[in-house]
Amino acid sequence: MITKNLLNMDAIAKCYVIDASVILAWLLPDEIYQNSANSILNLHGLGKLSLISPSILPYEVINGIRNSIQRKRINQKIAYQLLSVFRKTEI
């Protein structure tokens, strides 16, 4: 019984809520927190932690990418590539 509870606690401890700021820091090439965001997403990709998000995450990421185009941080071609990468994360 105790072991079962510890396993559930371990699973809970490895699940984190992520927001658009982390995703955008990971995607956009000029973000200062890109290394930290890369570490988080790499651990997610390796299955070492689970990431969950609010249901509005895709809209926030799209809006952030759109703003980056408007501010001339990226062009439309790069924006489509970043959106494709984001869709593959399955968060």
C-alpha cells in the first residue's frame, strides 16, 4: 500500500504546468531564456517529465508568433516552421 502511494506521488512530482512563455522562449531564436526552455522541453521529449497546459496554449503560442512577425523578429516562413515544431510537442 505505501509503495503504491509513493509511485503515485512520484508521477505527480514529474508533471508540470507549462505556459506560452516557455514555449515561445524555446521556439524563438532570439529569446534570452532559450537554454532553460530547451532543458524543460528536452526532458519532456525524453519522457522524464510530463507537461500539461491550459487549453488556450495553442492560441497564445500562435499570438506570440504573430507578434514576432509584426515586430520583424522572424519572417512568415520561419513562423510556419515554428508552428510545425510546436504541434509535434503534443503538450
